Amino acid sequence: MTLSCPTCHIALSQRSIGGETVDYCSSCTGTWYDPSELSSLLRNTTALDPIDQPSVDPPSTITCPKCNIEISATIYAHDTGIPILKCFRCSGVWLVAGQLETIFEYRNGPHKTDKLGQAMAESYARSNALIGVADLIKSRILSLIFAVVILLFAVFMGTDIPRILRLIAFLILPMACIWFSDAMGNLTGIRLGLACPTITQSTPGIAVALGGWILMFAVFGVMIYGMVGR
């Protein structure tokens, strides 16, 4: 069956590219690839002849030369940004001048590796950032420094010894949540008080440590409020 060019509407001739015989328009140099032809060409060809005319932008829609249905531009692979016209029914692909070379460069050049490396680097950086935040939340040194600052502030404000001792007692639980967050998160079967539910599943250590910091800031806030109210 002779196919017609979807843009020039003239009969397509045949041409050999990379060992594959494809349908080719002698006017606009657009090329029609059956499903296996394009993938085989890209997989088995090591070099392409230079194009003899400038690249052009593909139209937004064409009529499939085989199925006679309208097909719209779609992106070749998910990260290339290369729009191609692929029929969803027969899976044939229409490429305009320069597109095959662009796809070939992406498939065989450093671009794909660069994109993968960039994605991996970004993922690694995000992972490291999250690990850094988790380490800060679980930091024994940081929590100890903050607890000492609270106690020194209380002493500086003239708090008496009994209240200092109560403040230390209030700081024990949040400090324990931060210092032993993973161990405390694994505790189950503990009732949270009268008529309260029982902990039946383990809790992530980071959540326990975060709760410890919330309690510690709450103690500090109550202390400030009590001093201001006096």
C-alpha cells in the first residue's frame, strides 16, 4: 500500500536509513516509521549521515498515513522534551527533518546519562538533607545544650531551688524522648492514662524525638509565662 505524506499529501517513496527501509517524503523530508523500524534503527545504528536541510518543528496534529485518524504530538520518552507524532492505533511514528538526529543524539550521546546522573544527584542531596534534619532532631548534644540554657535562664531570673528541681523533673521526659527516641518508639502495650487508648504499634524514632522537642519548648514556654505573670 502506497502511503501519502500527512503534510504535503504526496506519495511517499522508500529510503534506506541505518539499514531500515522506511517511507520518506521527497518534498518535506518527513519520514514514516513502522513500530519496529524506529526502535531497530536507534538500537543498531552507530552513526547517521548529516541532514541535508535545517530541522523544522513538527505540526501539532497530522492524519496517520496508515490509519487515516488524527494523531497529536507526544513526548518521546519522559524527559527528552522531543515532540513526536505517534499513532496510538498502529504505533507508527512520523518524524520531520532533524528529529531522528535529535533522538539519536539523545539515545547515544551523554544526554541520557547526564539526566540520570542529575536525577540521582538531586535524590542523593535530598536524602542527605533529610538525614541531616533527622540527626539534628535526635541530637543529644543539641538537646542537652538547650536544656542547660533553660536551667541557666531560670537561675538568672532568680528562680528558687524547689522550682529549679521541678523544672529539671519536667525536662526528663522530653530529654528521654530525644536521647532514646528509637527505643521509646518500639515500646508497645502502654496505656496513655485512664480511659485512653493503648499504644499497639511502634512509633518512628524521629516522631518520638520531635515530640520531645515539642515538650521541651512547652516547658520553656510555661516557665517564661510563669515568670512574666509573677
